[in-house]
Amino acid sequence: MRGVIALCFALGAGPVLAETVFAQKTIRPREVITAEAIHLQDVQVAGGANTLEDVIGSEVKHAVYAGRPVLSSNLVKAALIERNQIATAIFVLNGLTITTEARALERGAVGDVIRAMNLSSKSILRTEVLEDGSLKVLP
């Protein structure tokens, strides 16, 4: 085994390091990560994000300080709907479409299922966050 490792080094084949995303500046929780806030370093960190594309546009659950790696387990999708935000709630059934205003009771990213309160009836709805910022009422 030592002979194989020595042969690899002799042939110029050293260990390959993966790149890891590091913070350029402190990234606060719920802050959407921009390209200016991060950079790649040629070092491998266990659990670290490996590409800029995986990180840009996401949020962090816990603060990441400048010079520290951005861990994949700390990343979440950026929220499109904030708690207490008023949004359009859309209910569709058998060709019938009903729209109303609803207050989001939770934060949510696209595709998340959150609770919202119908402002007219004060009833609690189970909704899905859509790409345009509206809420699809689920049965």
C-alpha cells in the first residue's frame, strides 16, 4: 500500500482537494445570500457547501461569520412569504376559482405548506406557497 502511495506522489498525482464555500462577510439568519457575500476556497470542509450555485439565493438558519465555511446543513430556501404578510389565497375546485385575502401565520418558501387565516371568515387554511407569492388553498 505504501508503495502505491509513493508511486502516486512520484508521478505527480497528489491528493485532490474539493472546494468549499466560505463567507466573505457575516451572514445573518434569514438574510438572502448574494454572490458578494461568499467565495470559494481550495479546501475541503466536512459538511461544507461545494458550489456557489448551491448557496446563492438561500438563507442561513444560524449566523455565519466572515472567514467561516458555509455548511449545507445551515442552508434553507429563501422565504417568499413572511409571517403576518397579507397574500392572495386561491381555492380551485372543479373549475370554480375563489380568491380571497389571507394573513400568513408562518414564513414559507416556494412549495412550503403553511397556515394562513382567511381575513373574511377568520378560518385557518392550509396553503402552499406559489412562485408568484400567492397561496394555494389545499383541501
